[in-house]
Amino acid sequence: MPIVVVAGGEILETHLDLVNNVLDEFGENPETTLASPEQHIRNLMWFAKITVDQIYKMRGPWSQQTGWFAPVLAQQAYDLPSNFRYLVDGLFYAPSGKADERTIEELYGYDPGRAAYEGQPSYFAIWDNQFNLLESPDSSWAANKSVLGTDANVYTCIKDHTATASNCPITGADYATYWALDTDLTTAAAWALGTEYVDGRVTYLYRRKPTHMANDSDYPDLPDYAIECLKAGMKAKYAKYRERDDYMDFYGEYKALYRELRGERPSKNRRGFSWMRRGRRS
């Protein structure tokens, strides 16, 4: 999921706002929409995209996300998230299990007929945009972890509990404490009162691809403290595109904010870089 930035109850600049922020800096007319943009606006939109990519390359905490899937009886392969870039840590499962990563060749080498073996997974490999498990979940491990909610959707248990009316998905007042909607599963057993349900997630930590802006009202996929760096990067690239003599001053500000964001030097007052843009050197 992309990051939604909120500060003081107000969401920060949209895609259109960011583009107009740059245009205002350069004394150019603002846009009312980014639909069917002229060439210079298309370039600005592209500059926003590649600057977000550059910021993500520093591997800040905003690019890290926890994913999970629920085990299914005898199912070996589970799809990666669409925004998956690479694995940081995992796979883990309750109460204290962990599967070790191997290459797909190693996984096949360990068990050429692995689909016939079931149990708790000891190994996994990432291949063909999927997690491939060895072993596949058996009936005892996959049981009592996912259910069909009263809305006909599948929910996976996220906290061990005994089923009562108060935690029934989705009519129970406290169900969100114990269950999470599972969009990967289409079938499951019906929820049953008095059943002992257990945390059914196999979790992992991964670096994610940023969700890029496309429409007027989209928001940058960054936390609020990285937005100034994004705007500085857009301005630097636009200044070079416009062949301004002072474009290196804009790059100087971007570089300073980029390094600050990476924690490479003490924080500075961001307004202190404004003299670079206006060419007032002393």
C-alpha cells in the first residue's frame, strides 16, 4: 500500500500541487489538471517519478513493509505482493517457526518430489514471483487459521483466541483484533463458536517498490519528512531541462536534502539553502 501523508490533519501536496509548486518557483503558469499534459508538464511528472525512485534507493524505513499469507493445505506456492522488490527477512510463523531461504535449484535438489511431502515448512525459495515452500502445509498446521466471515469473505486469524460472538468476523464488536481480511484466499471453513483459532499468518519483511503518482489527486509515496527532498529533486531536474544557468544551485539543495534524509550529516534548516536558488552568494 502507498504511504498516505497527513500533517496537522491536512494531507500534504498532491501530484498536481507538486507540479504547480515547481512551476511557481520558475515563474510559470500553474496547471488545472495533469490530463493530456504538454511536453514540459510530462517532463515534470517524469521528474517526480524518478526522484521518488532515487529516494527509495537509500533504503529508508518507508520502503520497508511487512507482508503475510495464510497457509493452505498442500499448497506449495504463494504469490508475492505486486510491489515486492526483494526480501529483507522471513519467513516466520507462529509461535516461533522460521523457514530458511534457498535457491529454487537447492529446493528441488533437497526434494525432487516435494509436492508429496507435507508438514511445517523448513525451507522456501523465491521463484516465478512466488514463495515456494518445502514442505507444503499439512492438515494439522493449516487447520483453524482461516474462516469464512458473515460477509462471505475469507478472514485469517491474527491473534490466538477462542471463538465467541464478540470476535466473530464480521458481526462481532471485537473481530478486527483477531481477524484480517485475506484477499488471497477464496474458500475456507465456516466460523464456528467455541473453536480454538490460532494466528495463521506466515509473515516476512520486504523492500517494496514505490507506488508512483499518475493522476492529479495522487499523493507522493513518501513520508512527510521526505517531501521537501522530492520537491528539491523535481526543481533541480526541471532547472536543467530549462537550461538555466543556476541549475547546479538547485542540485546543491537537492543533494543537501538527500544527504540529510540519509542521515549522512546533522540536520540543517532547510530554508538555509534558499540563497543557492537566488544566486545571492557572499
